[in-house]
Amino acid sequence: MSGALIVMFVVWIVVGALAGWLVPLLAKSKPPYGLAADLIVSIVVMIVIGLGDWFIIPAMFPQFDGLIKFVAAILEPLTGVLIALWLMRWWKKRS
């Protein structure tokens, strides 16, 4: 495992935890399944989508490397986290 990938794991965990903690505050909503569920979902989604981006983006677009790869591997998973947390809230309201 390369040093950059280890750094990205730490970044994904920290950003996922921050997103899971901040979304209820920013959306002024109560976590439907508790804060722990928001944190777990946020971290898992960040890591899964981030790993996909880390390996797929360079394979599909070899010219995207360095900073672009780093930014894409953070922003796209963050978007996925926001969608996952919104879906959790939507699902809870629906049931």
C-alpha cells in the first residue's frame, strides 16, 4: 500500500466523520437512526467511493493525476455521503 493511499484513508475517515457529524447540524435535523449510524454510513461511503475513485479515475483518465486525483477522490465521495444521509432521512420519513 502506497503512502498516498494511506493518507487518503485517513482523509476519507476524517472527512466522513466530519460530514456525518455536521450534516444534522447544518440541515437542522435529528439523525433518524442516531448519530452513530450517520457516522458509520458517512465513513463507509467515503471509503468505498474514494477507493473506487482512487483506482478507477487513473485507469480511465491517465492524464488525471496528482491534485486532480486527490480532489476528485474527496469531493465525489463527499457528494455520495450527502446523498446517502439524505436517503436515510427520506427513508425514515417515508416509513
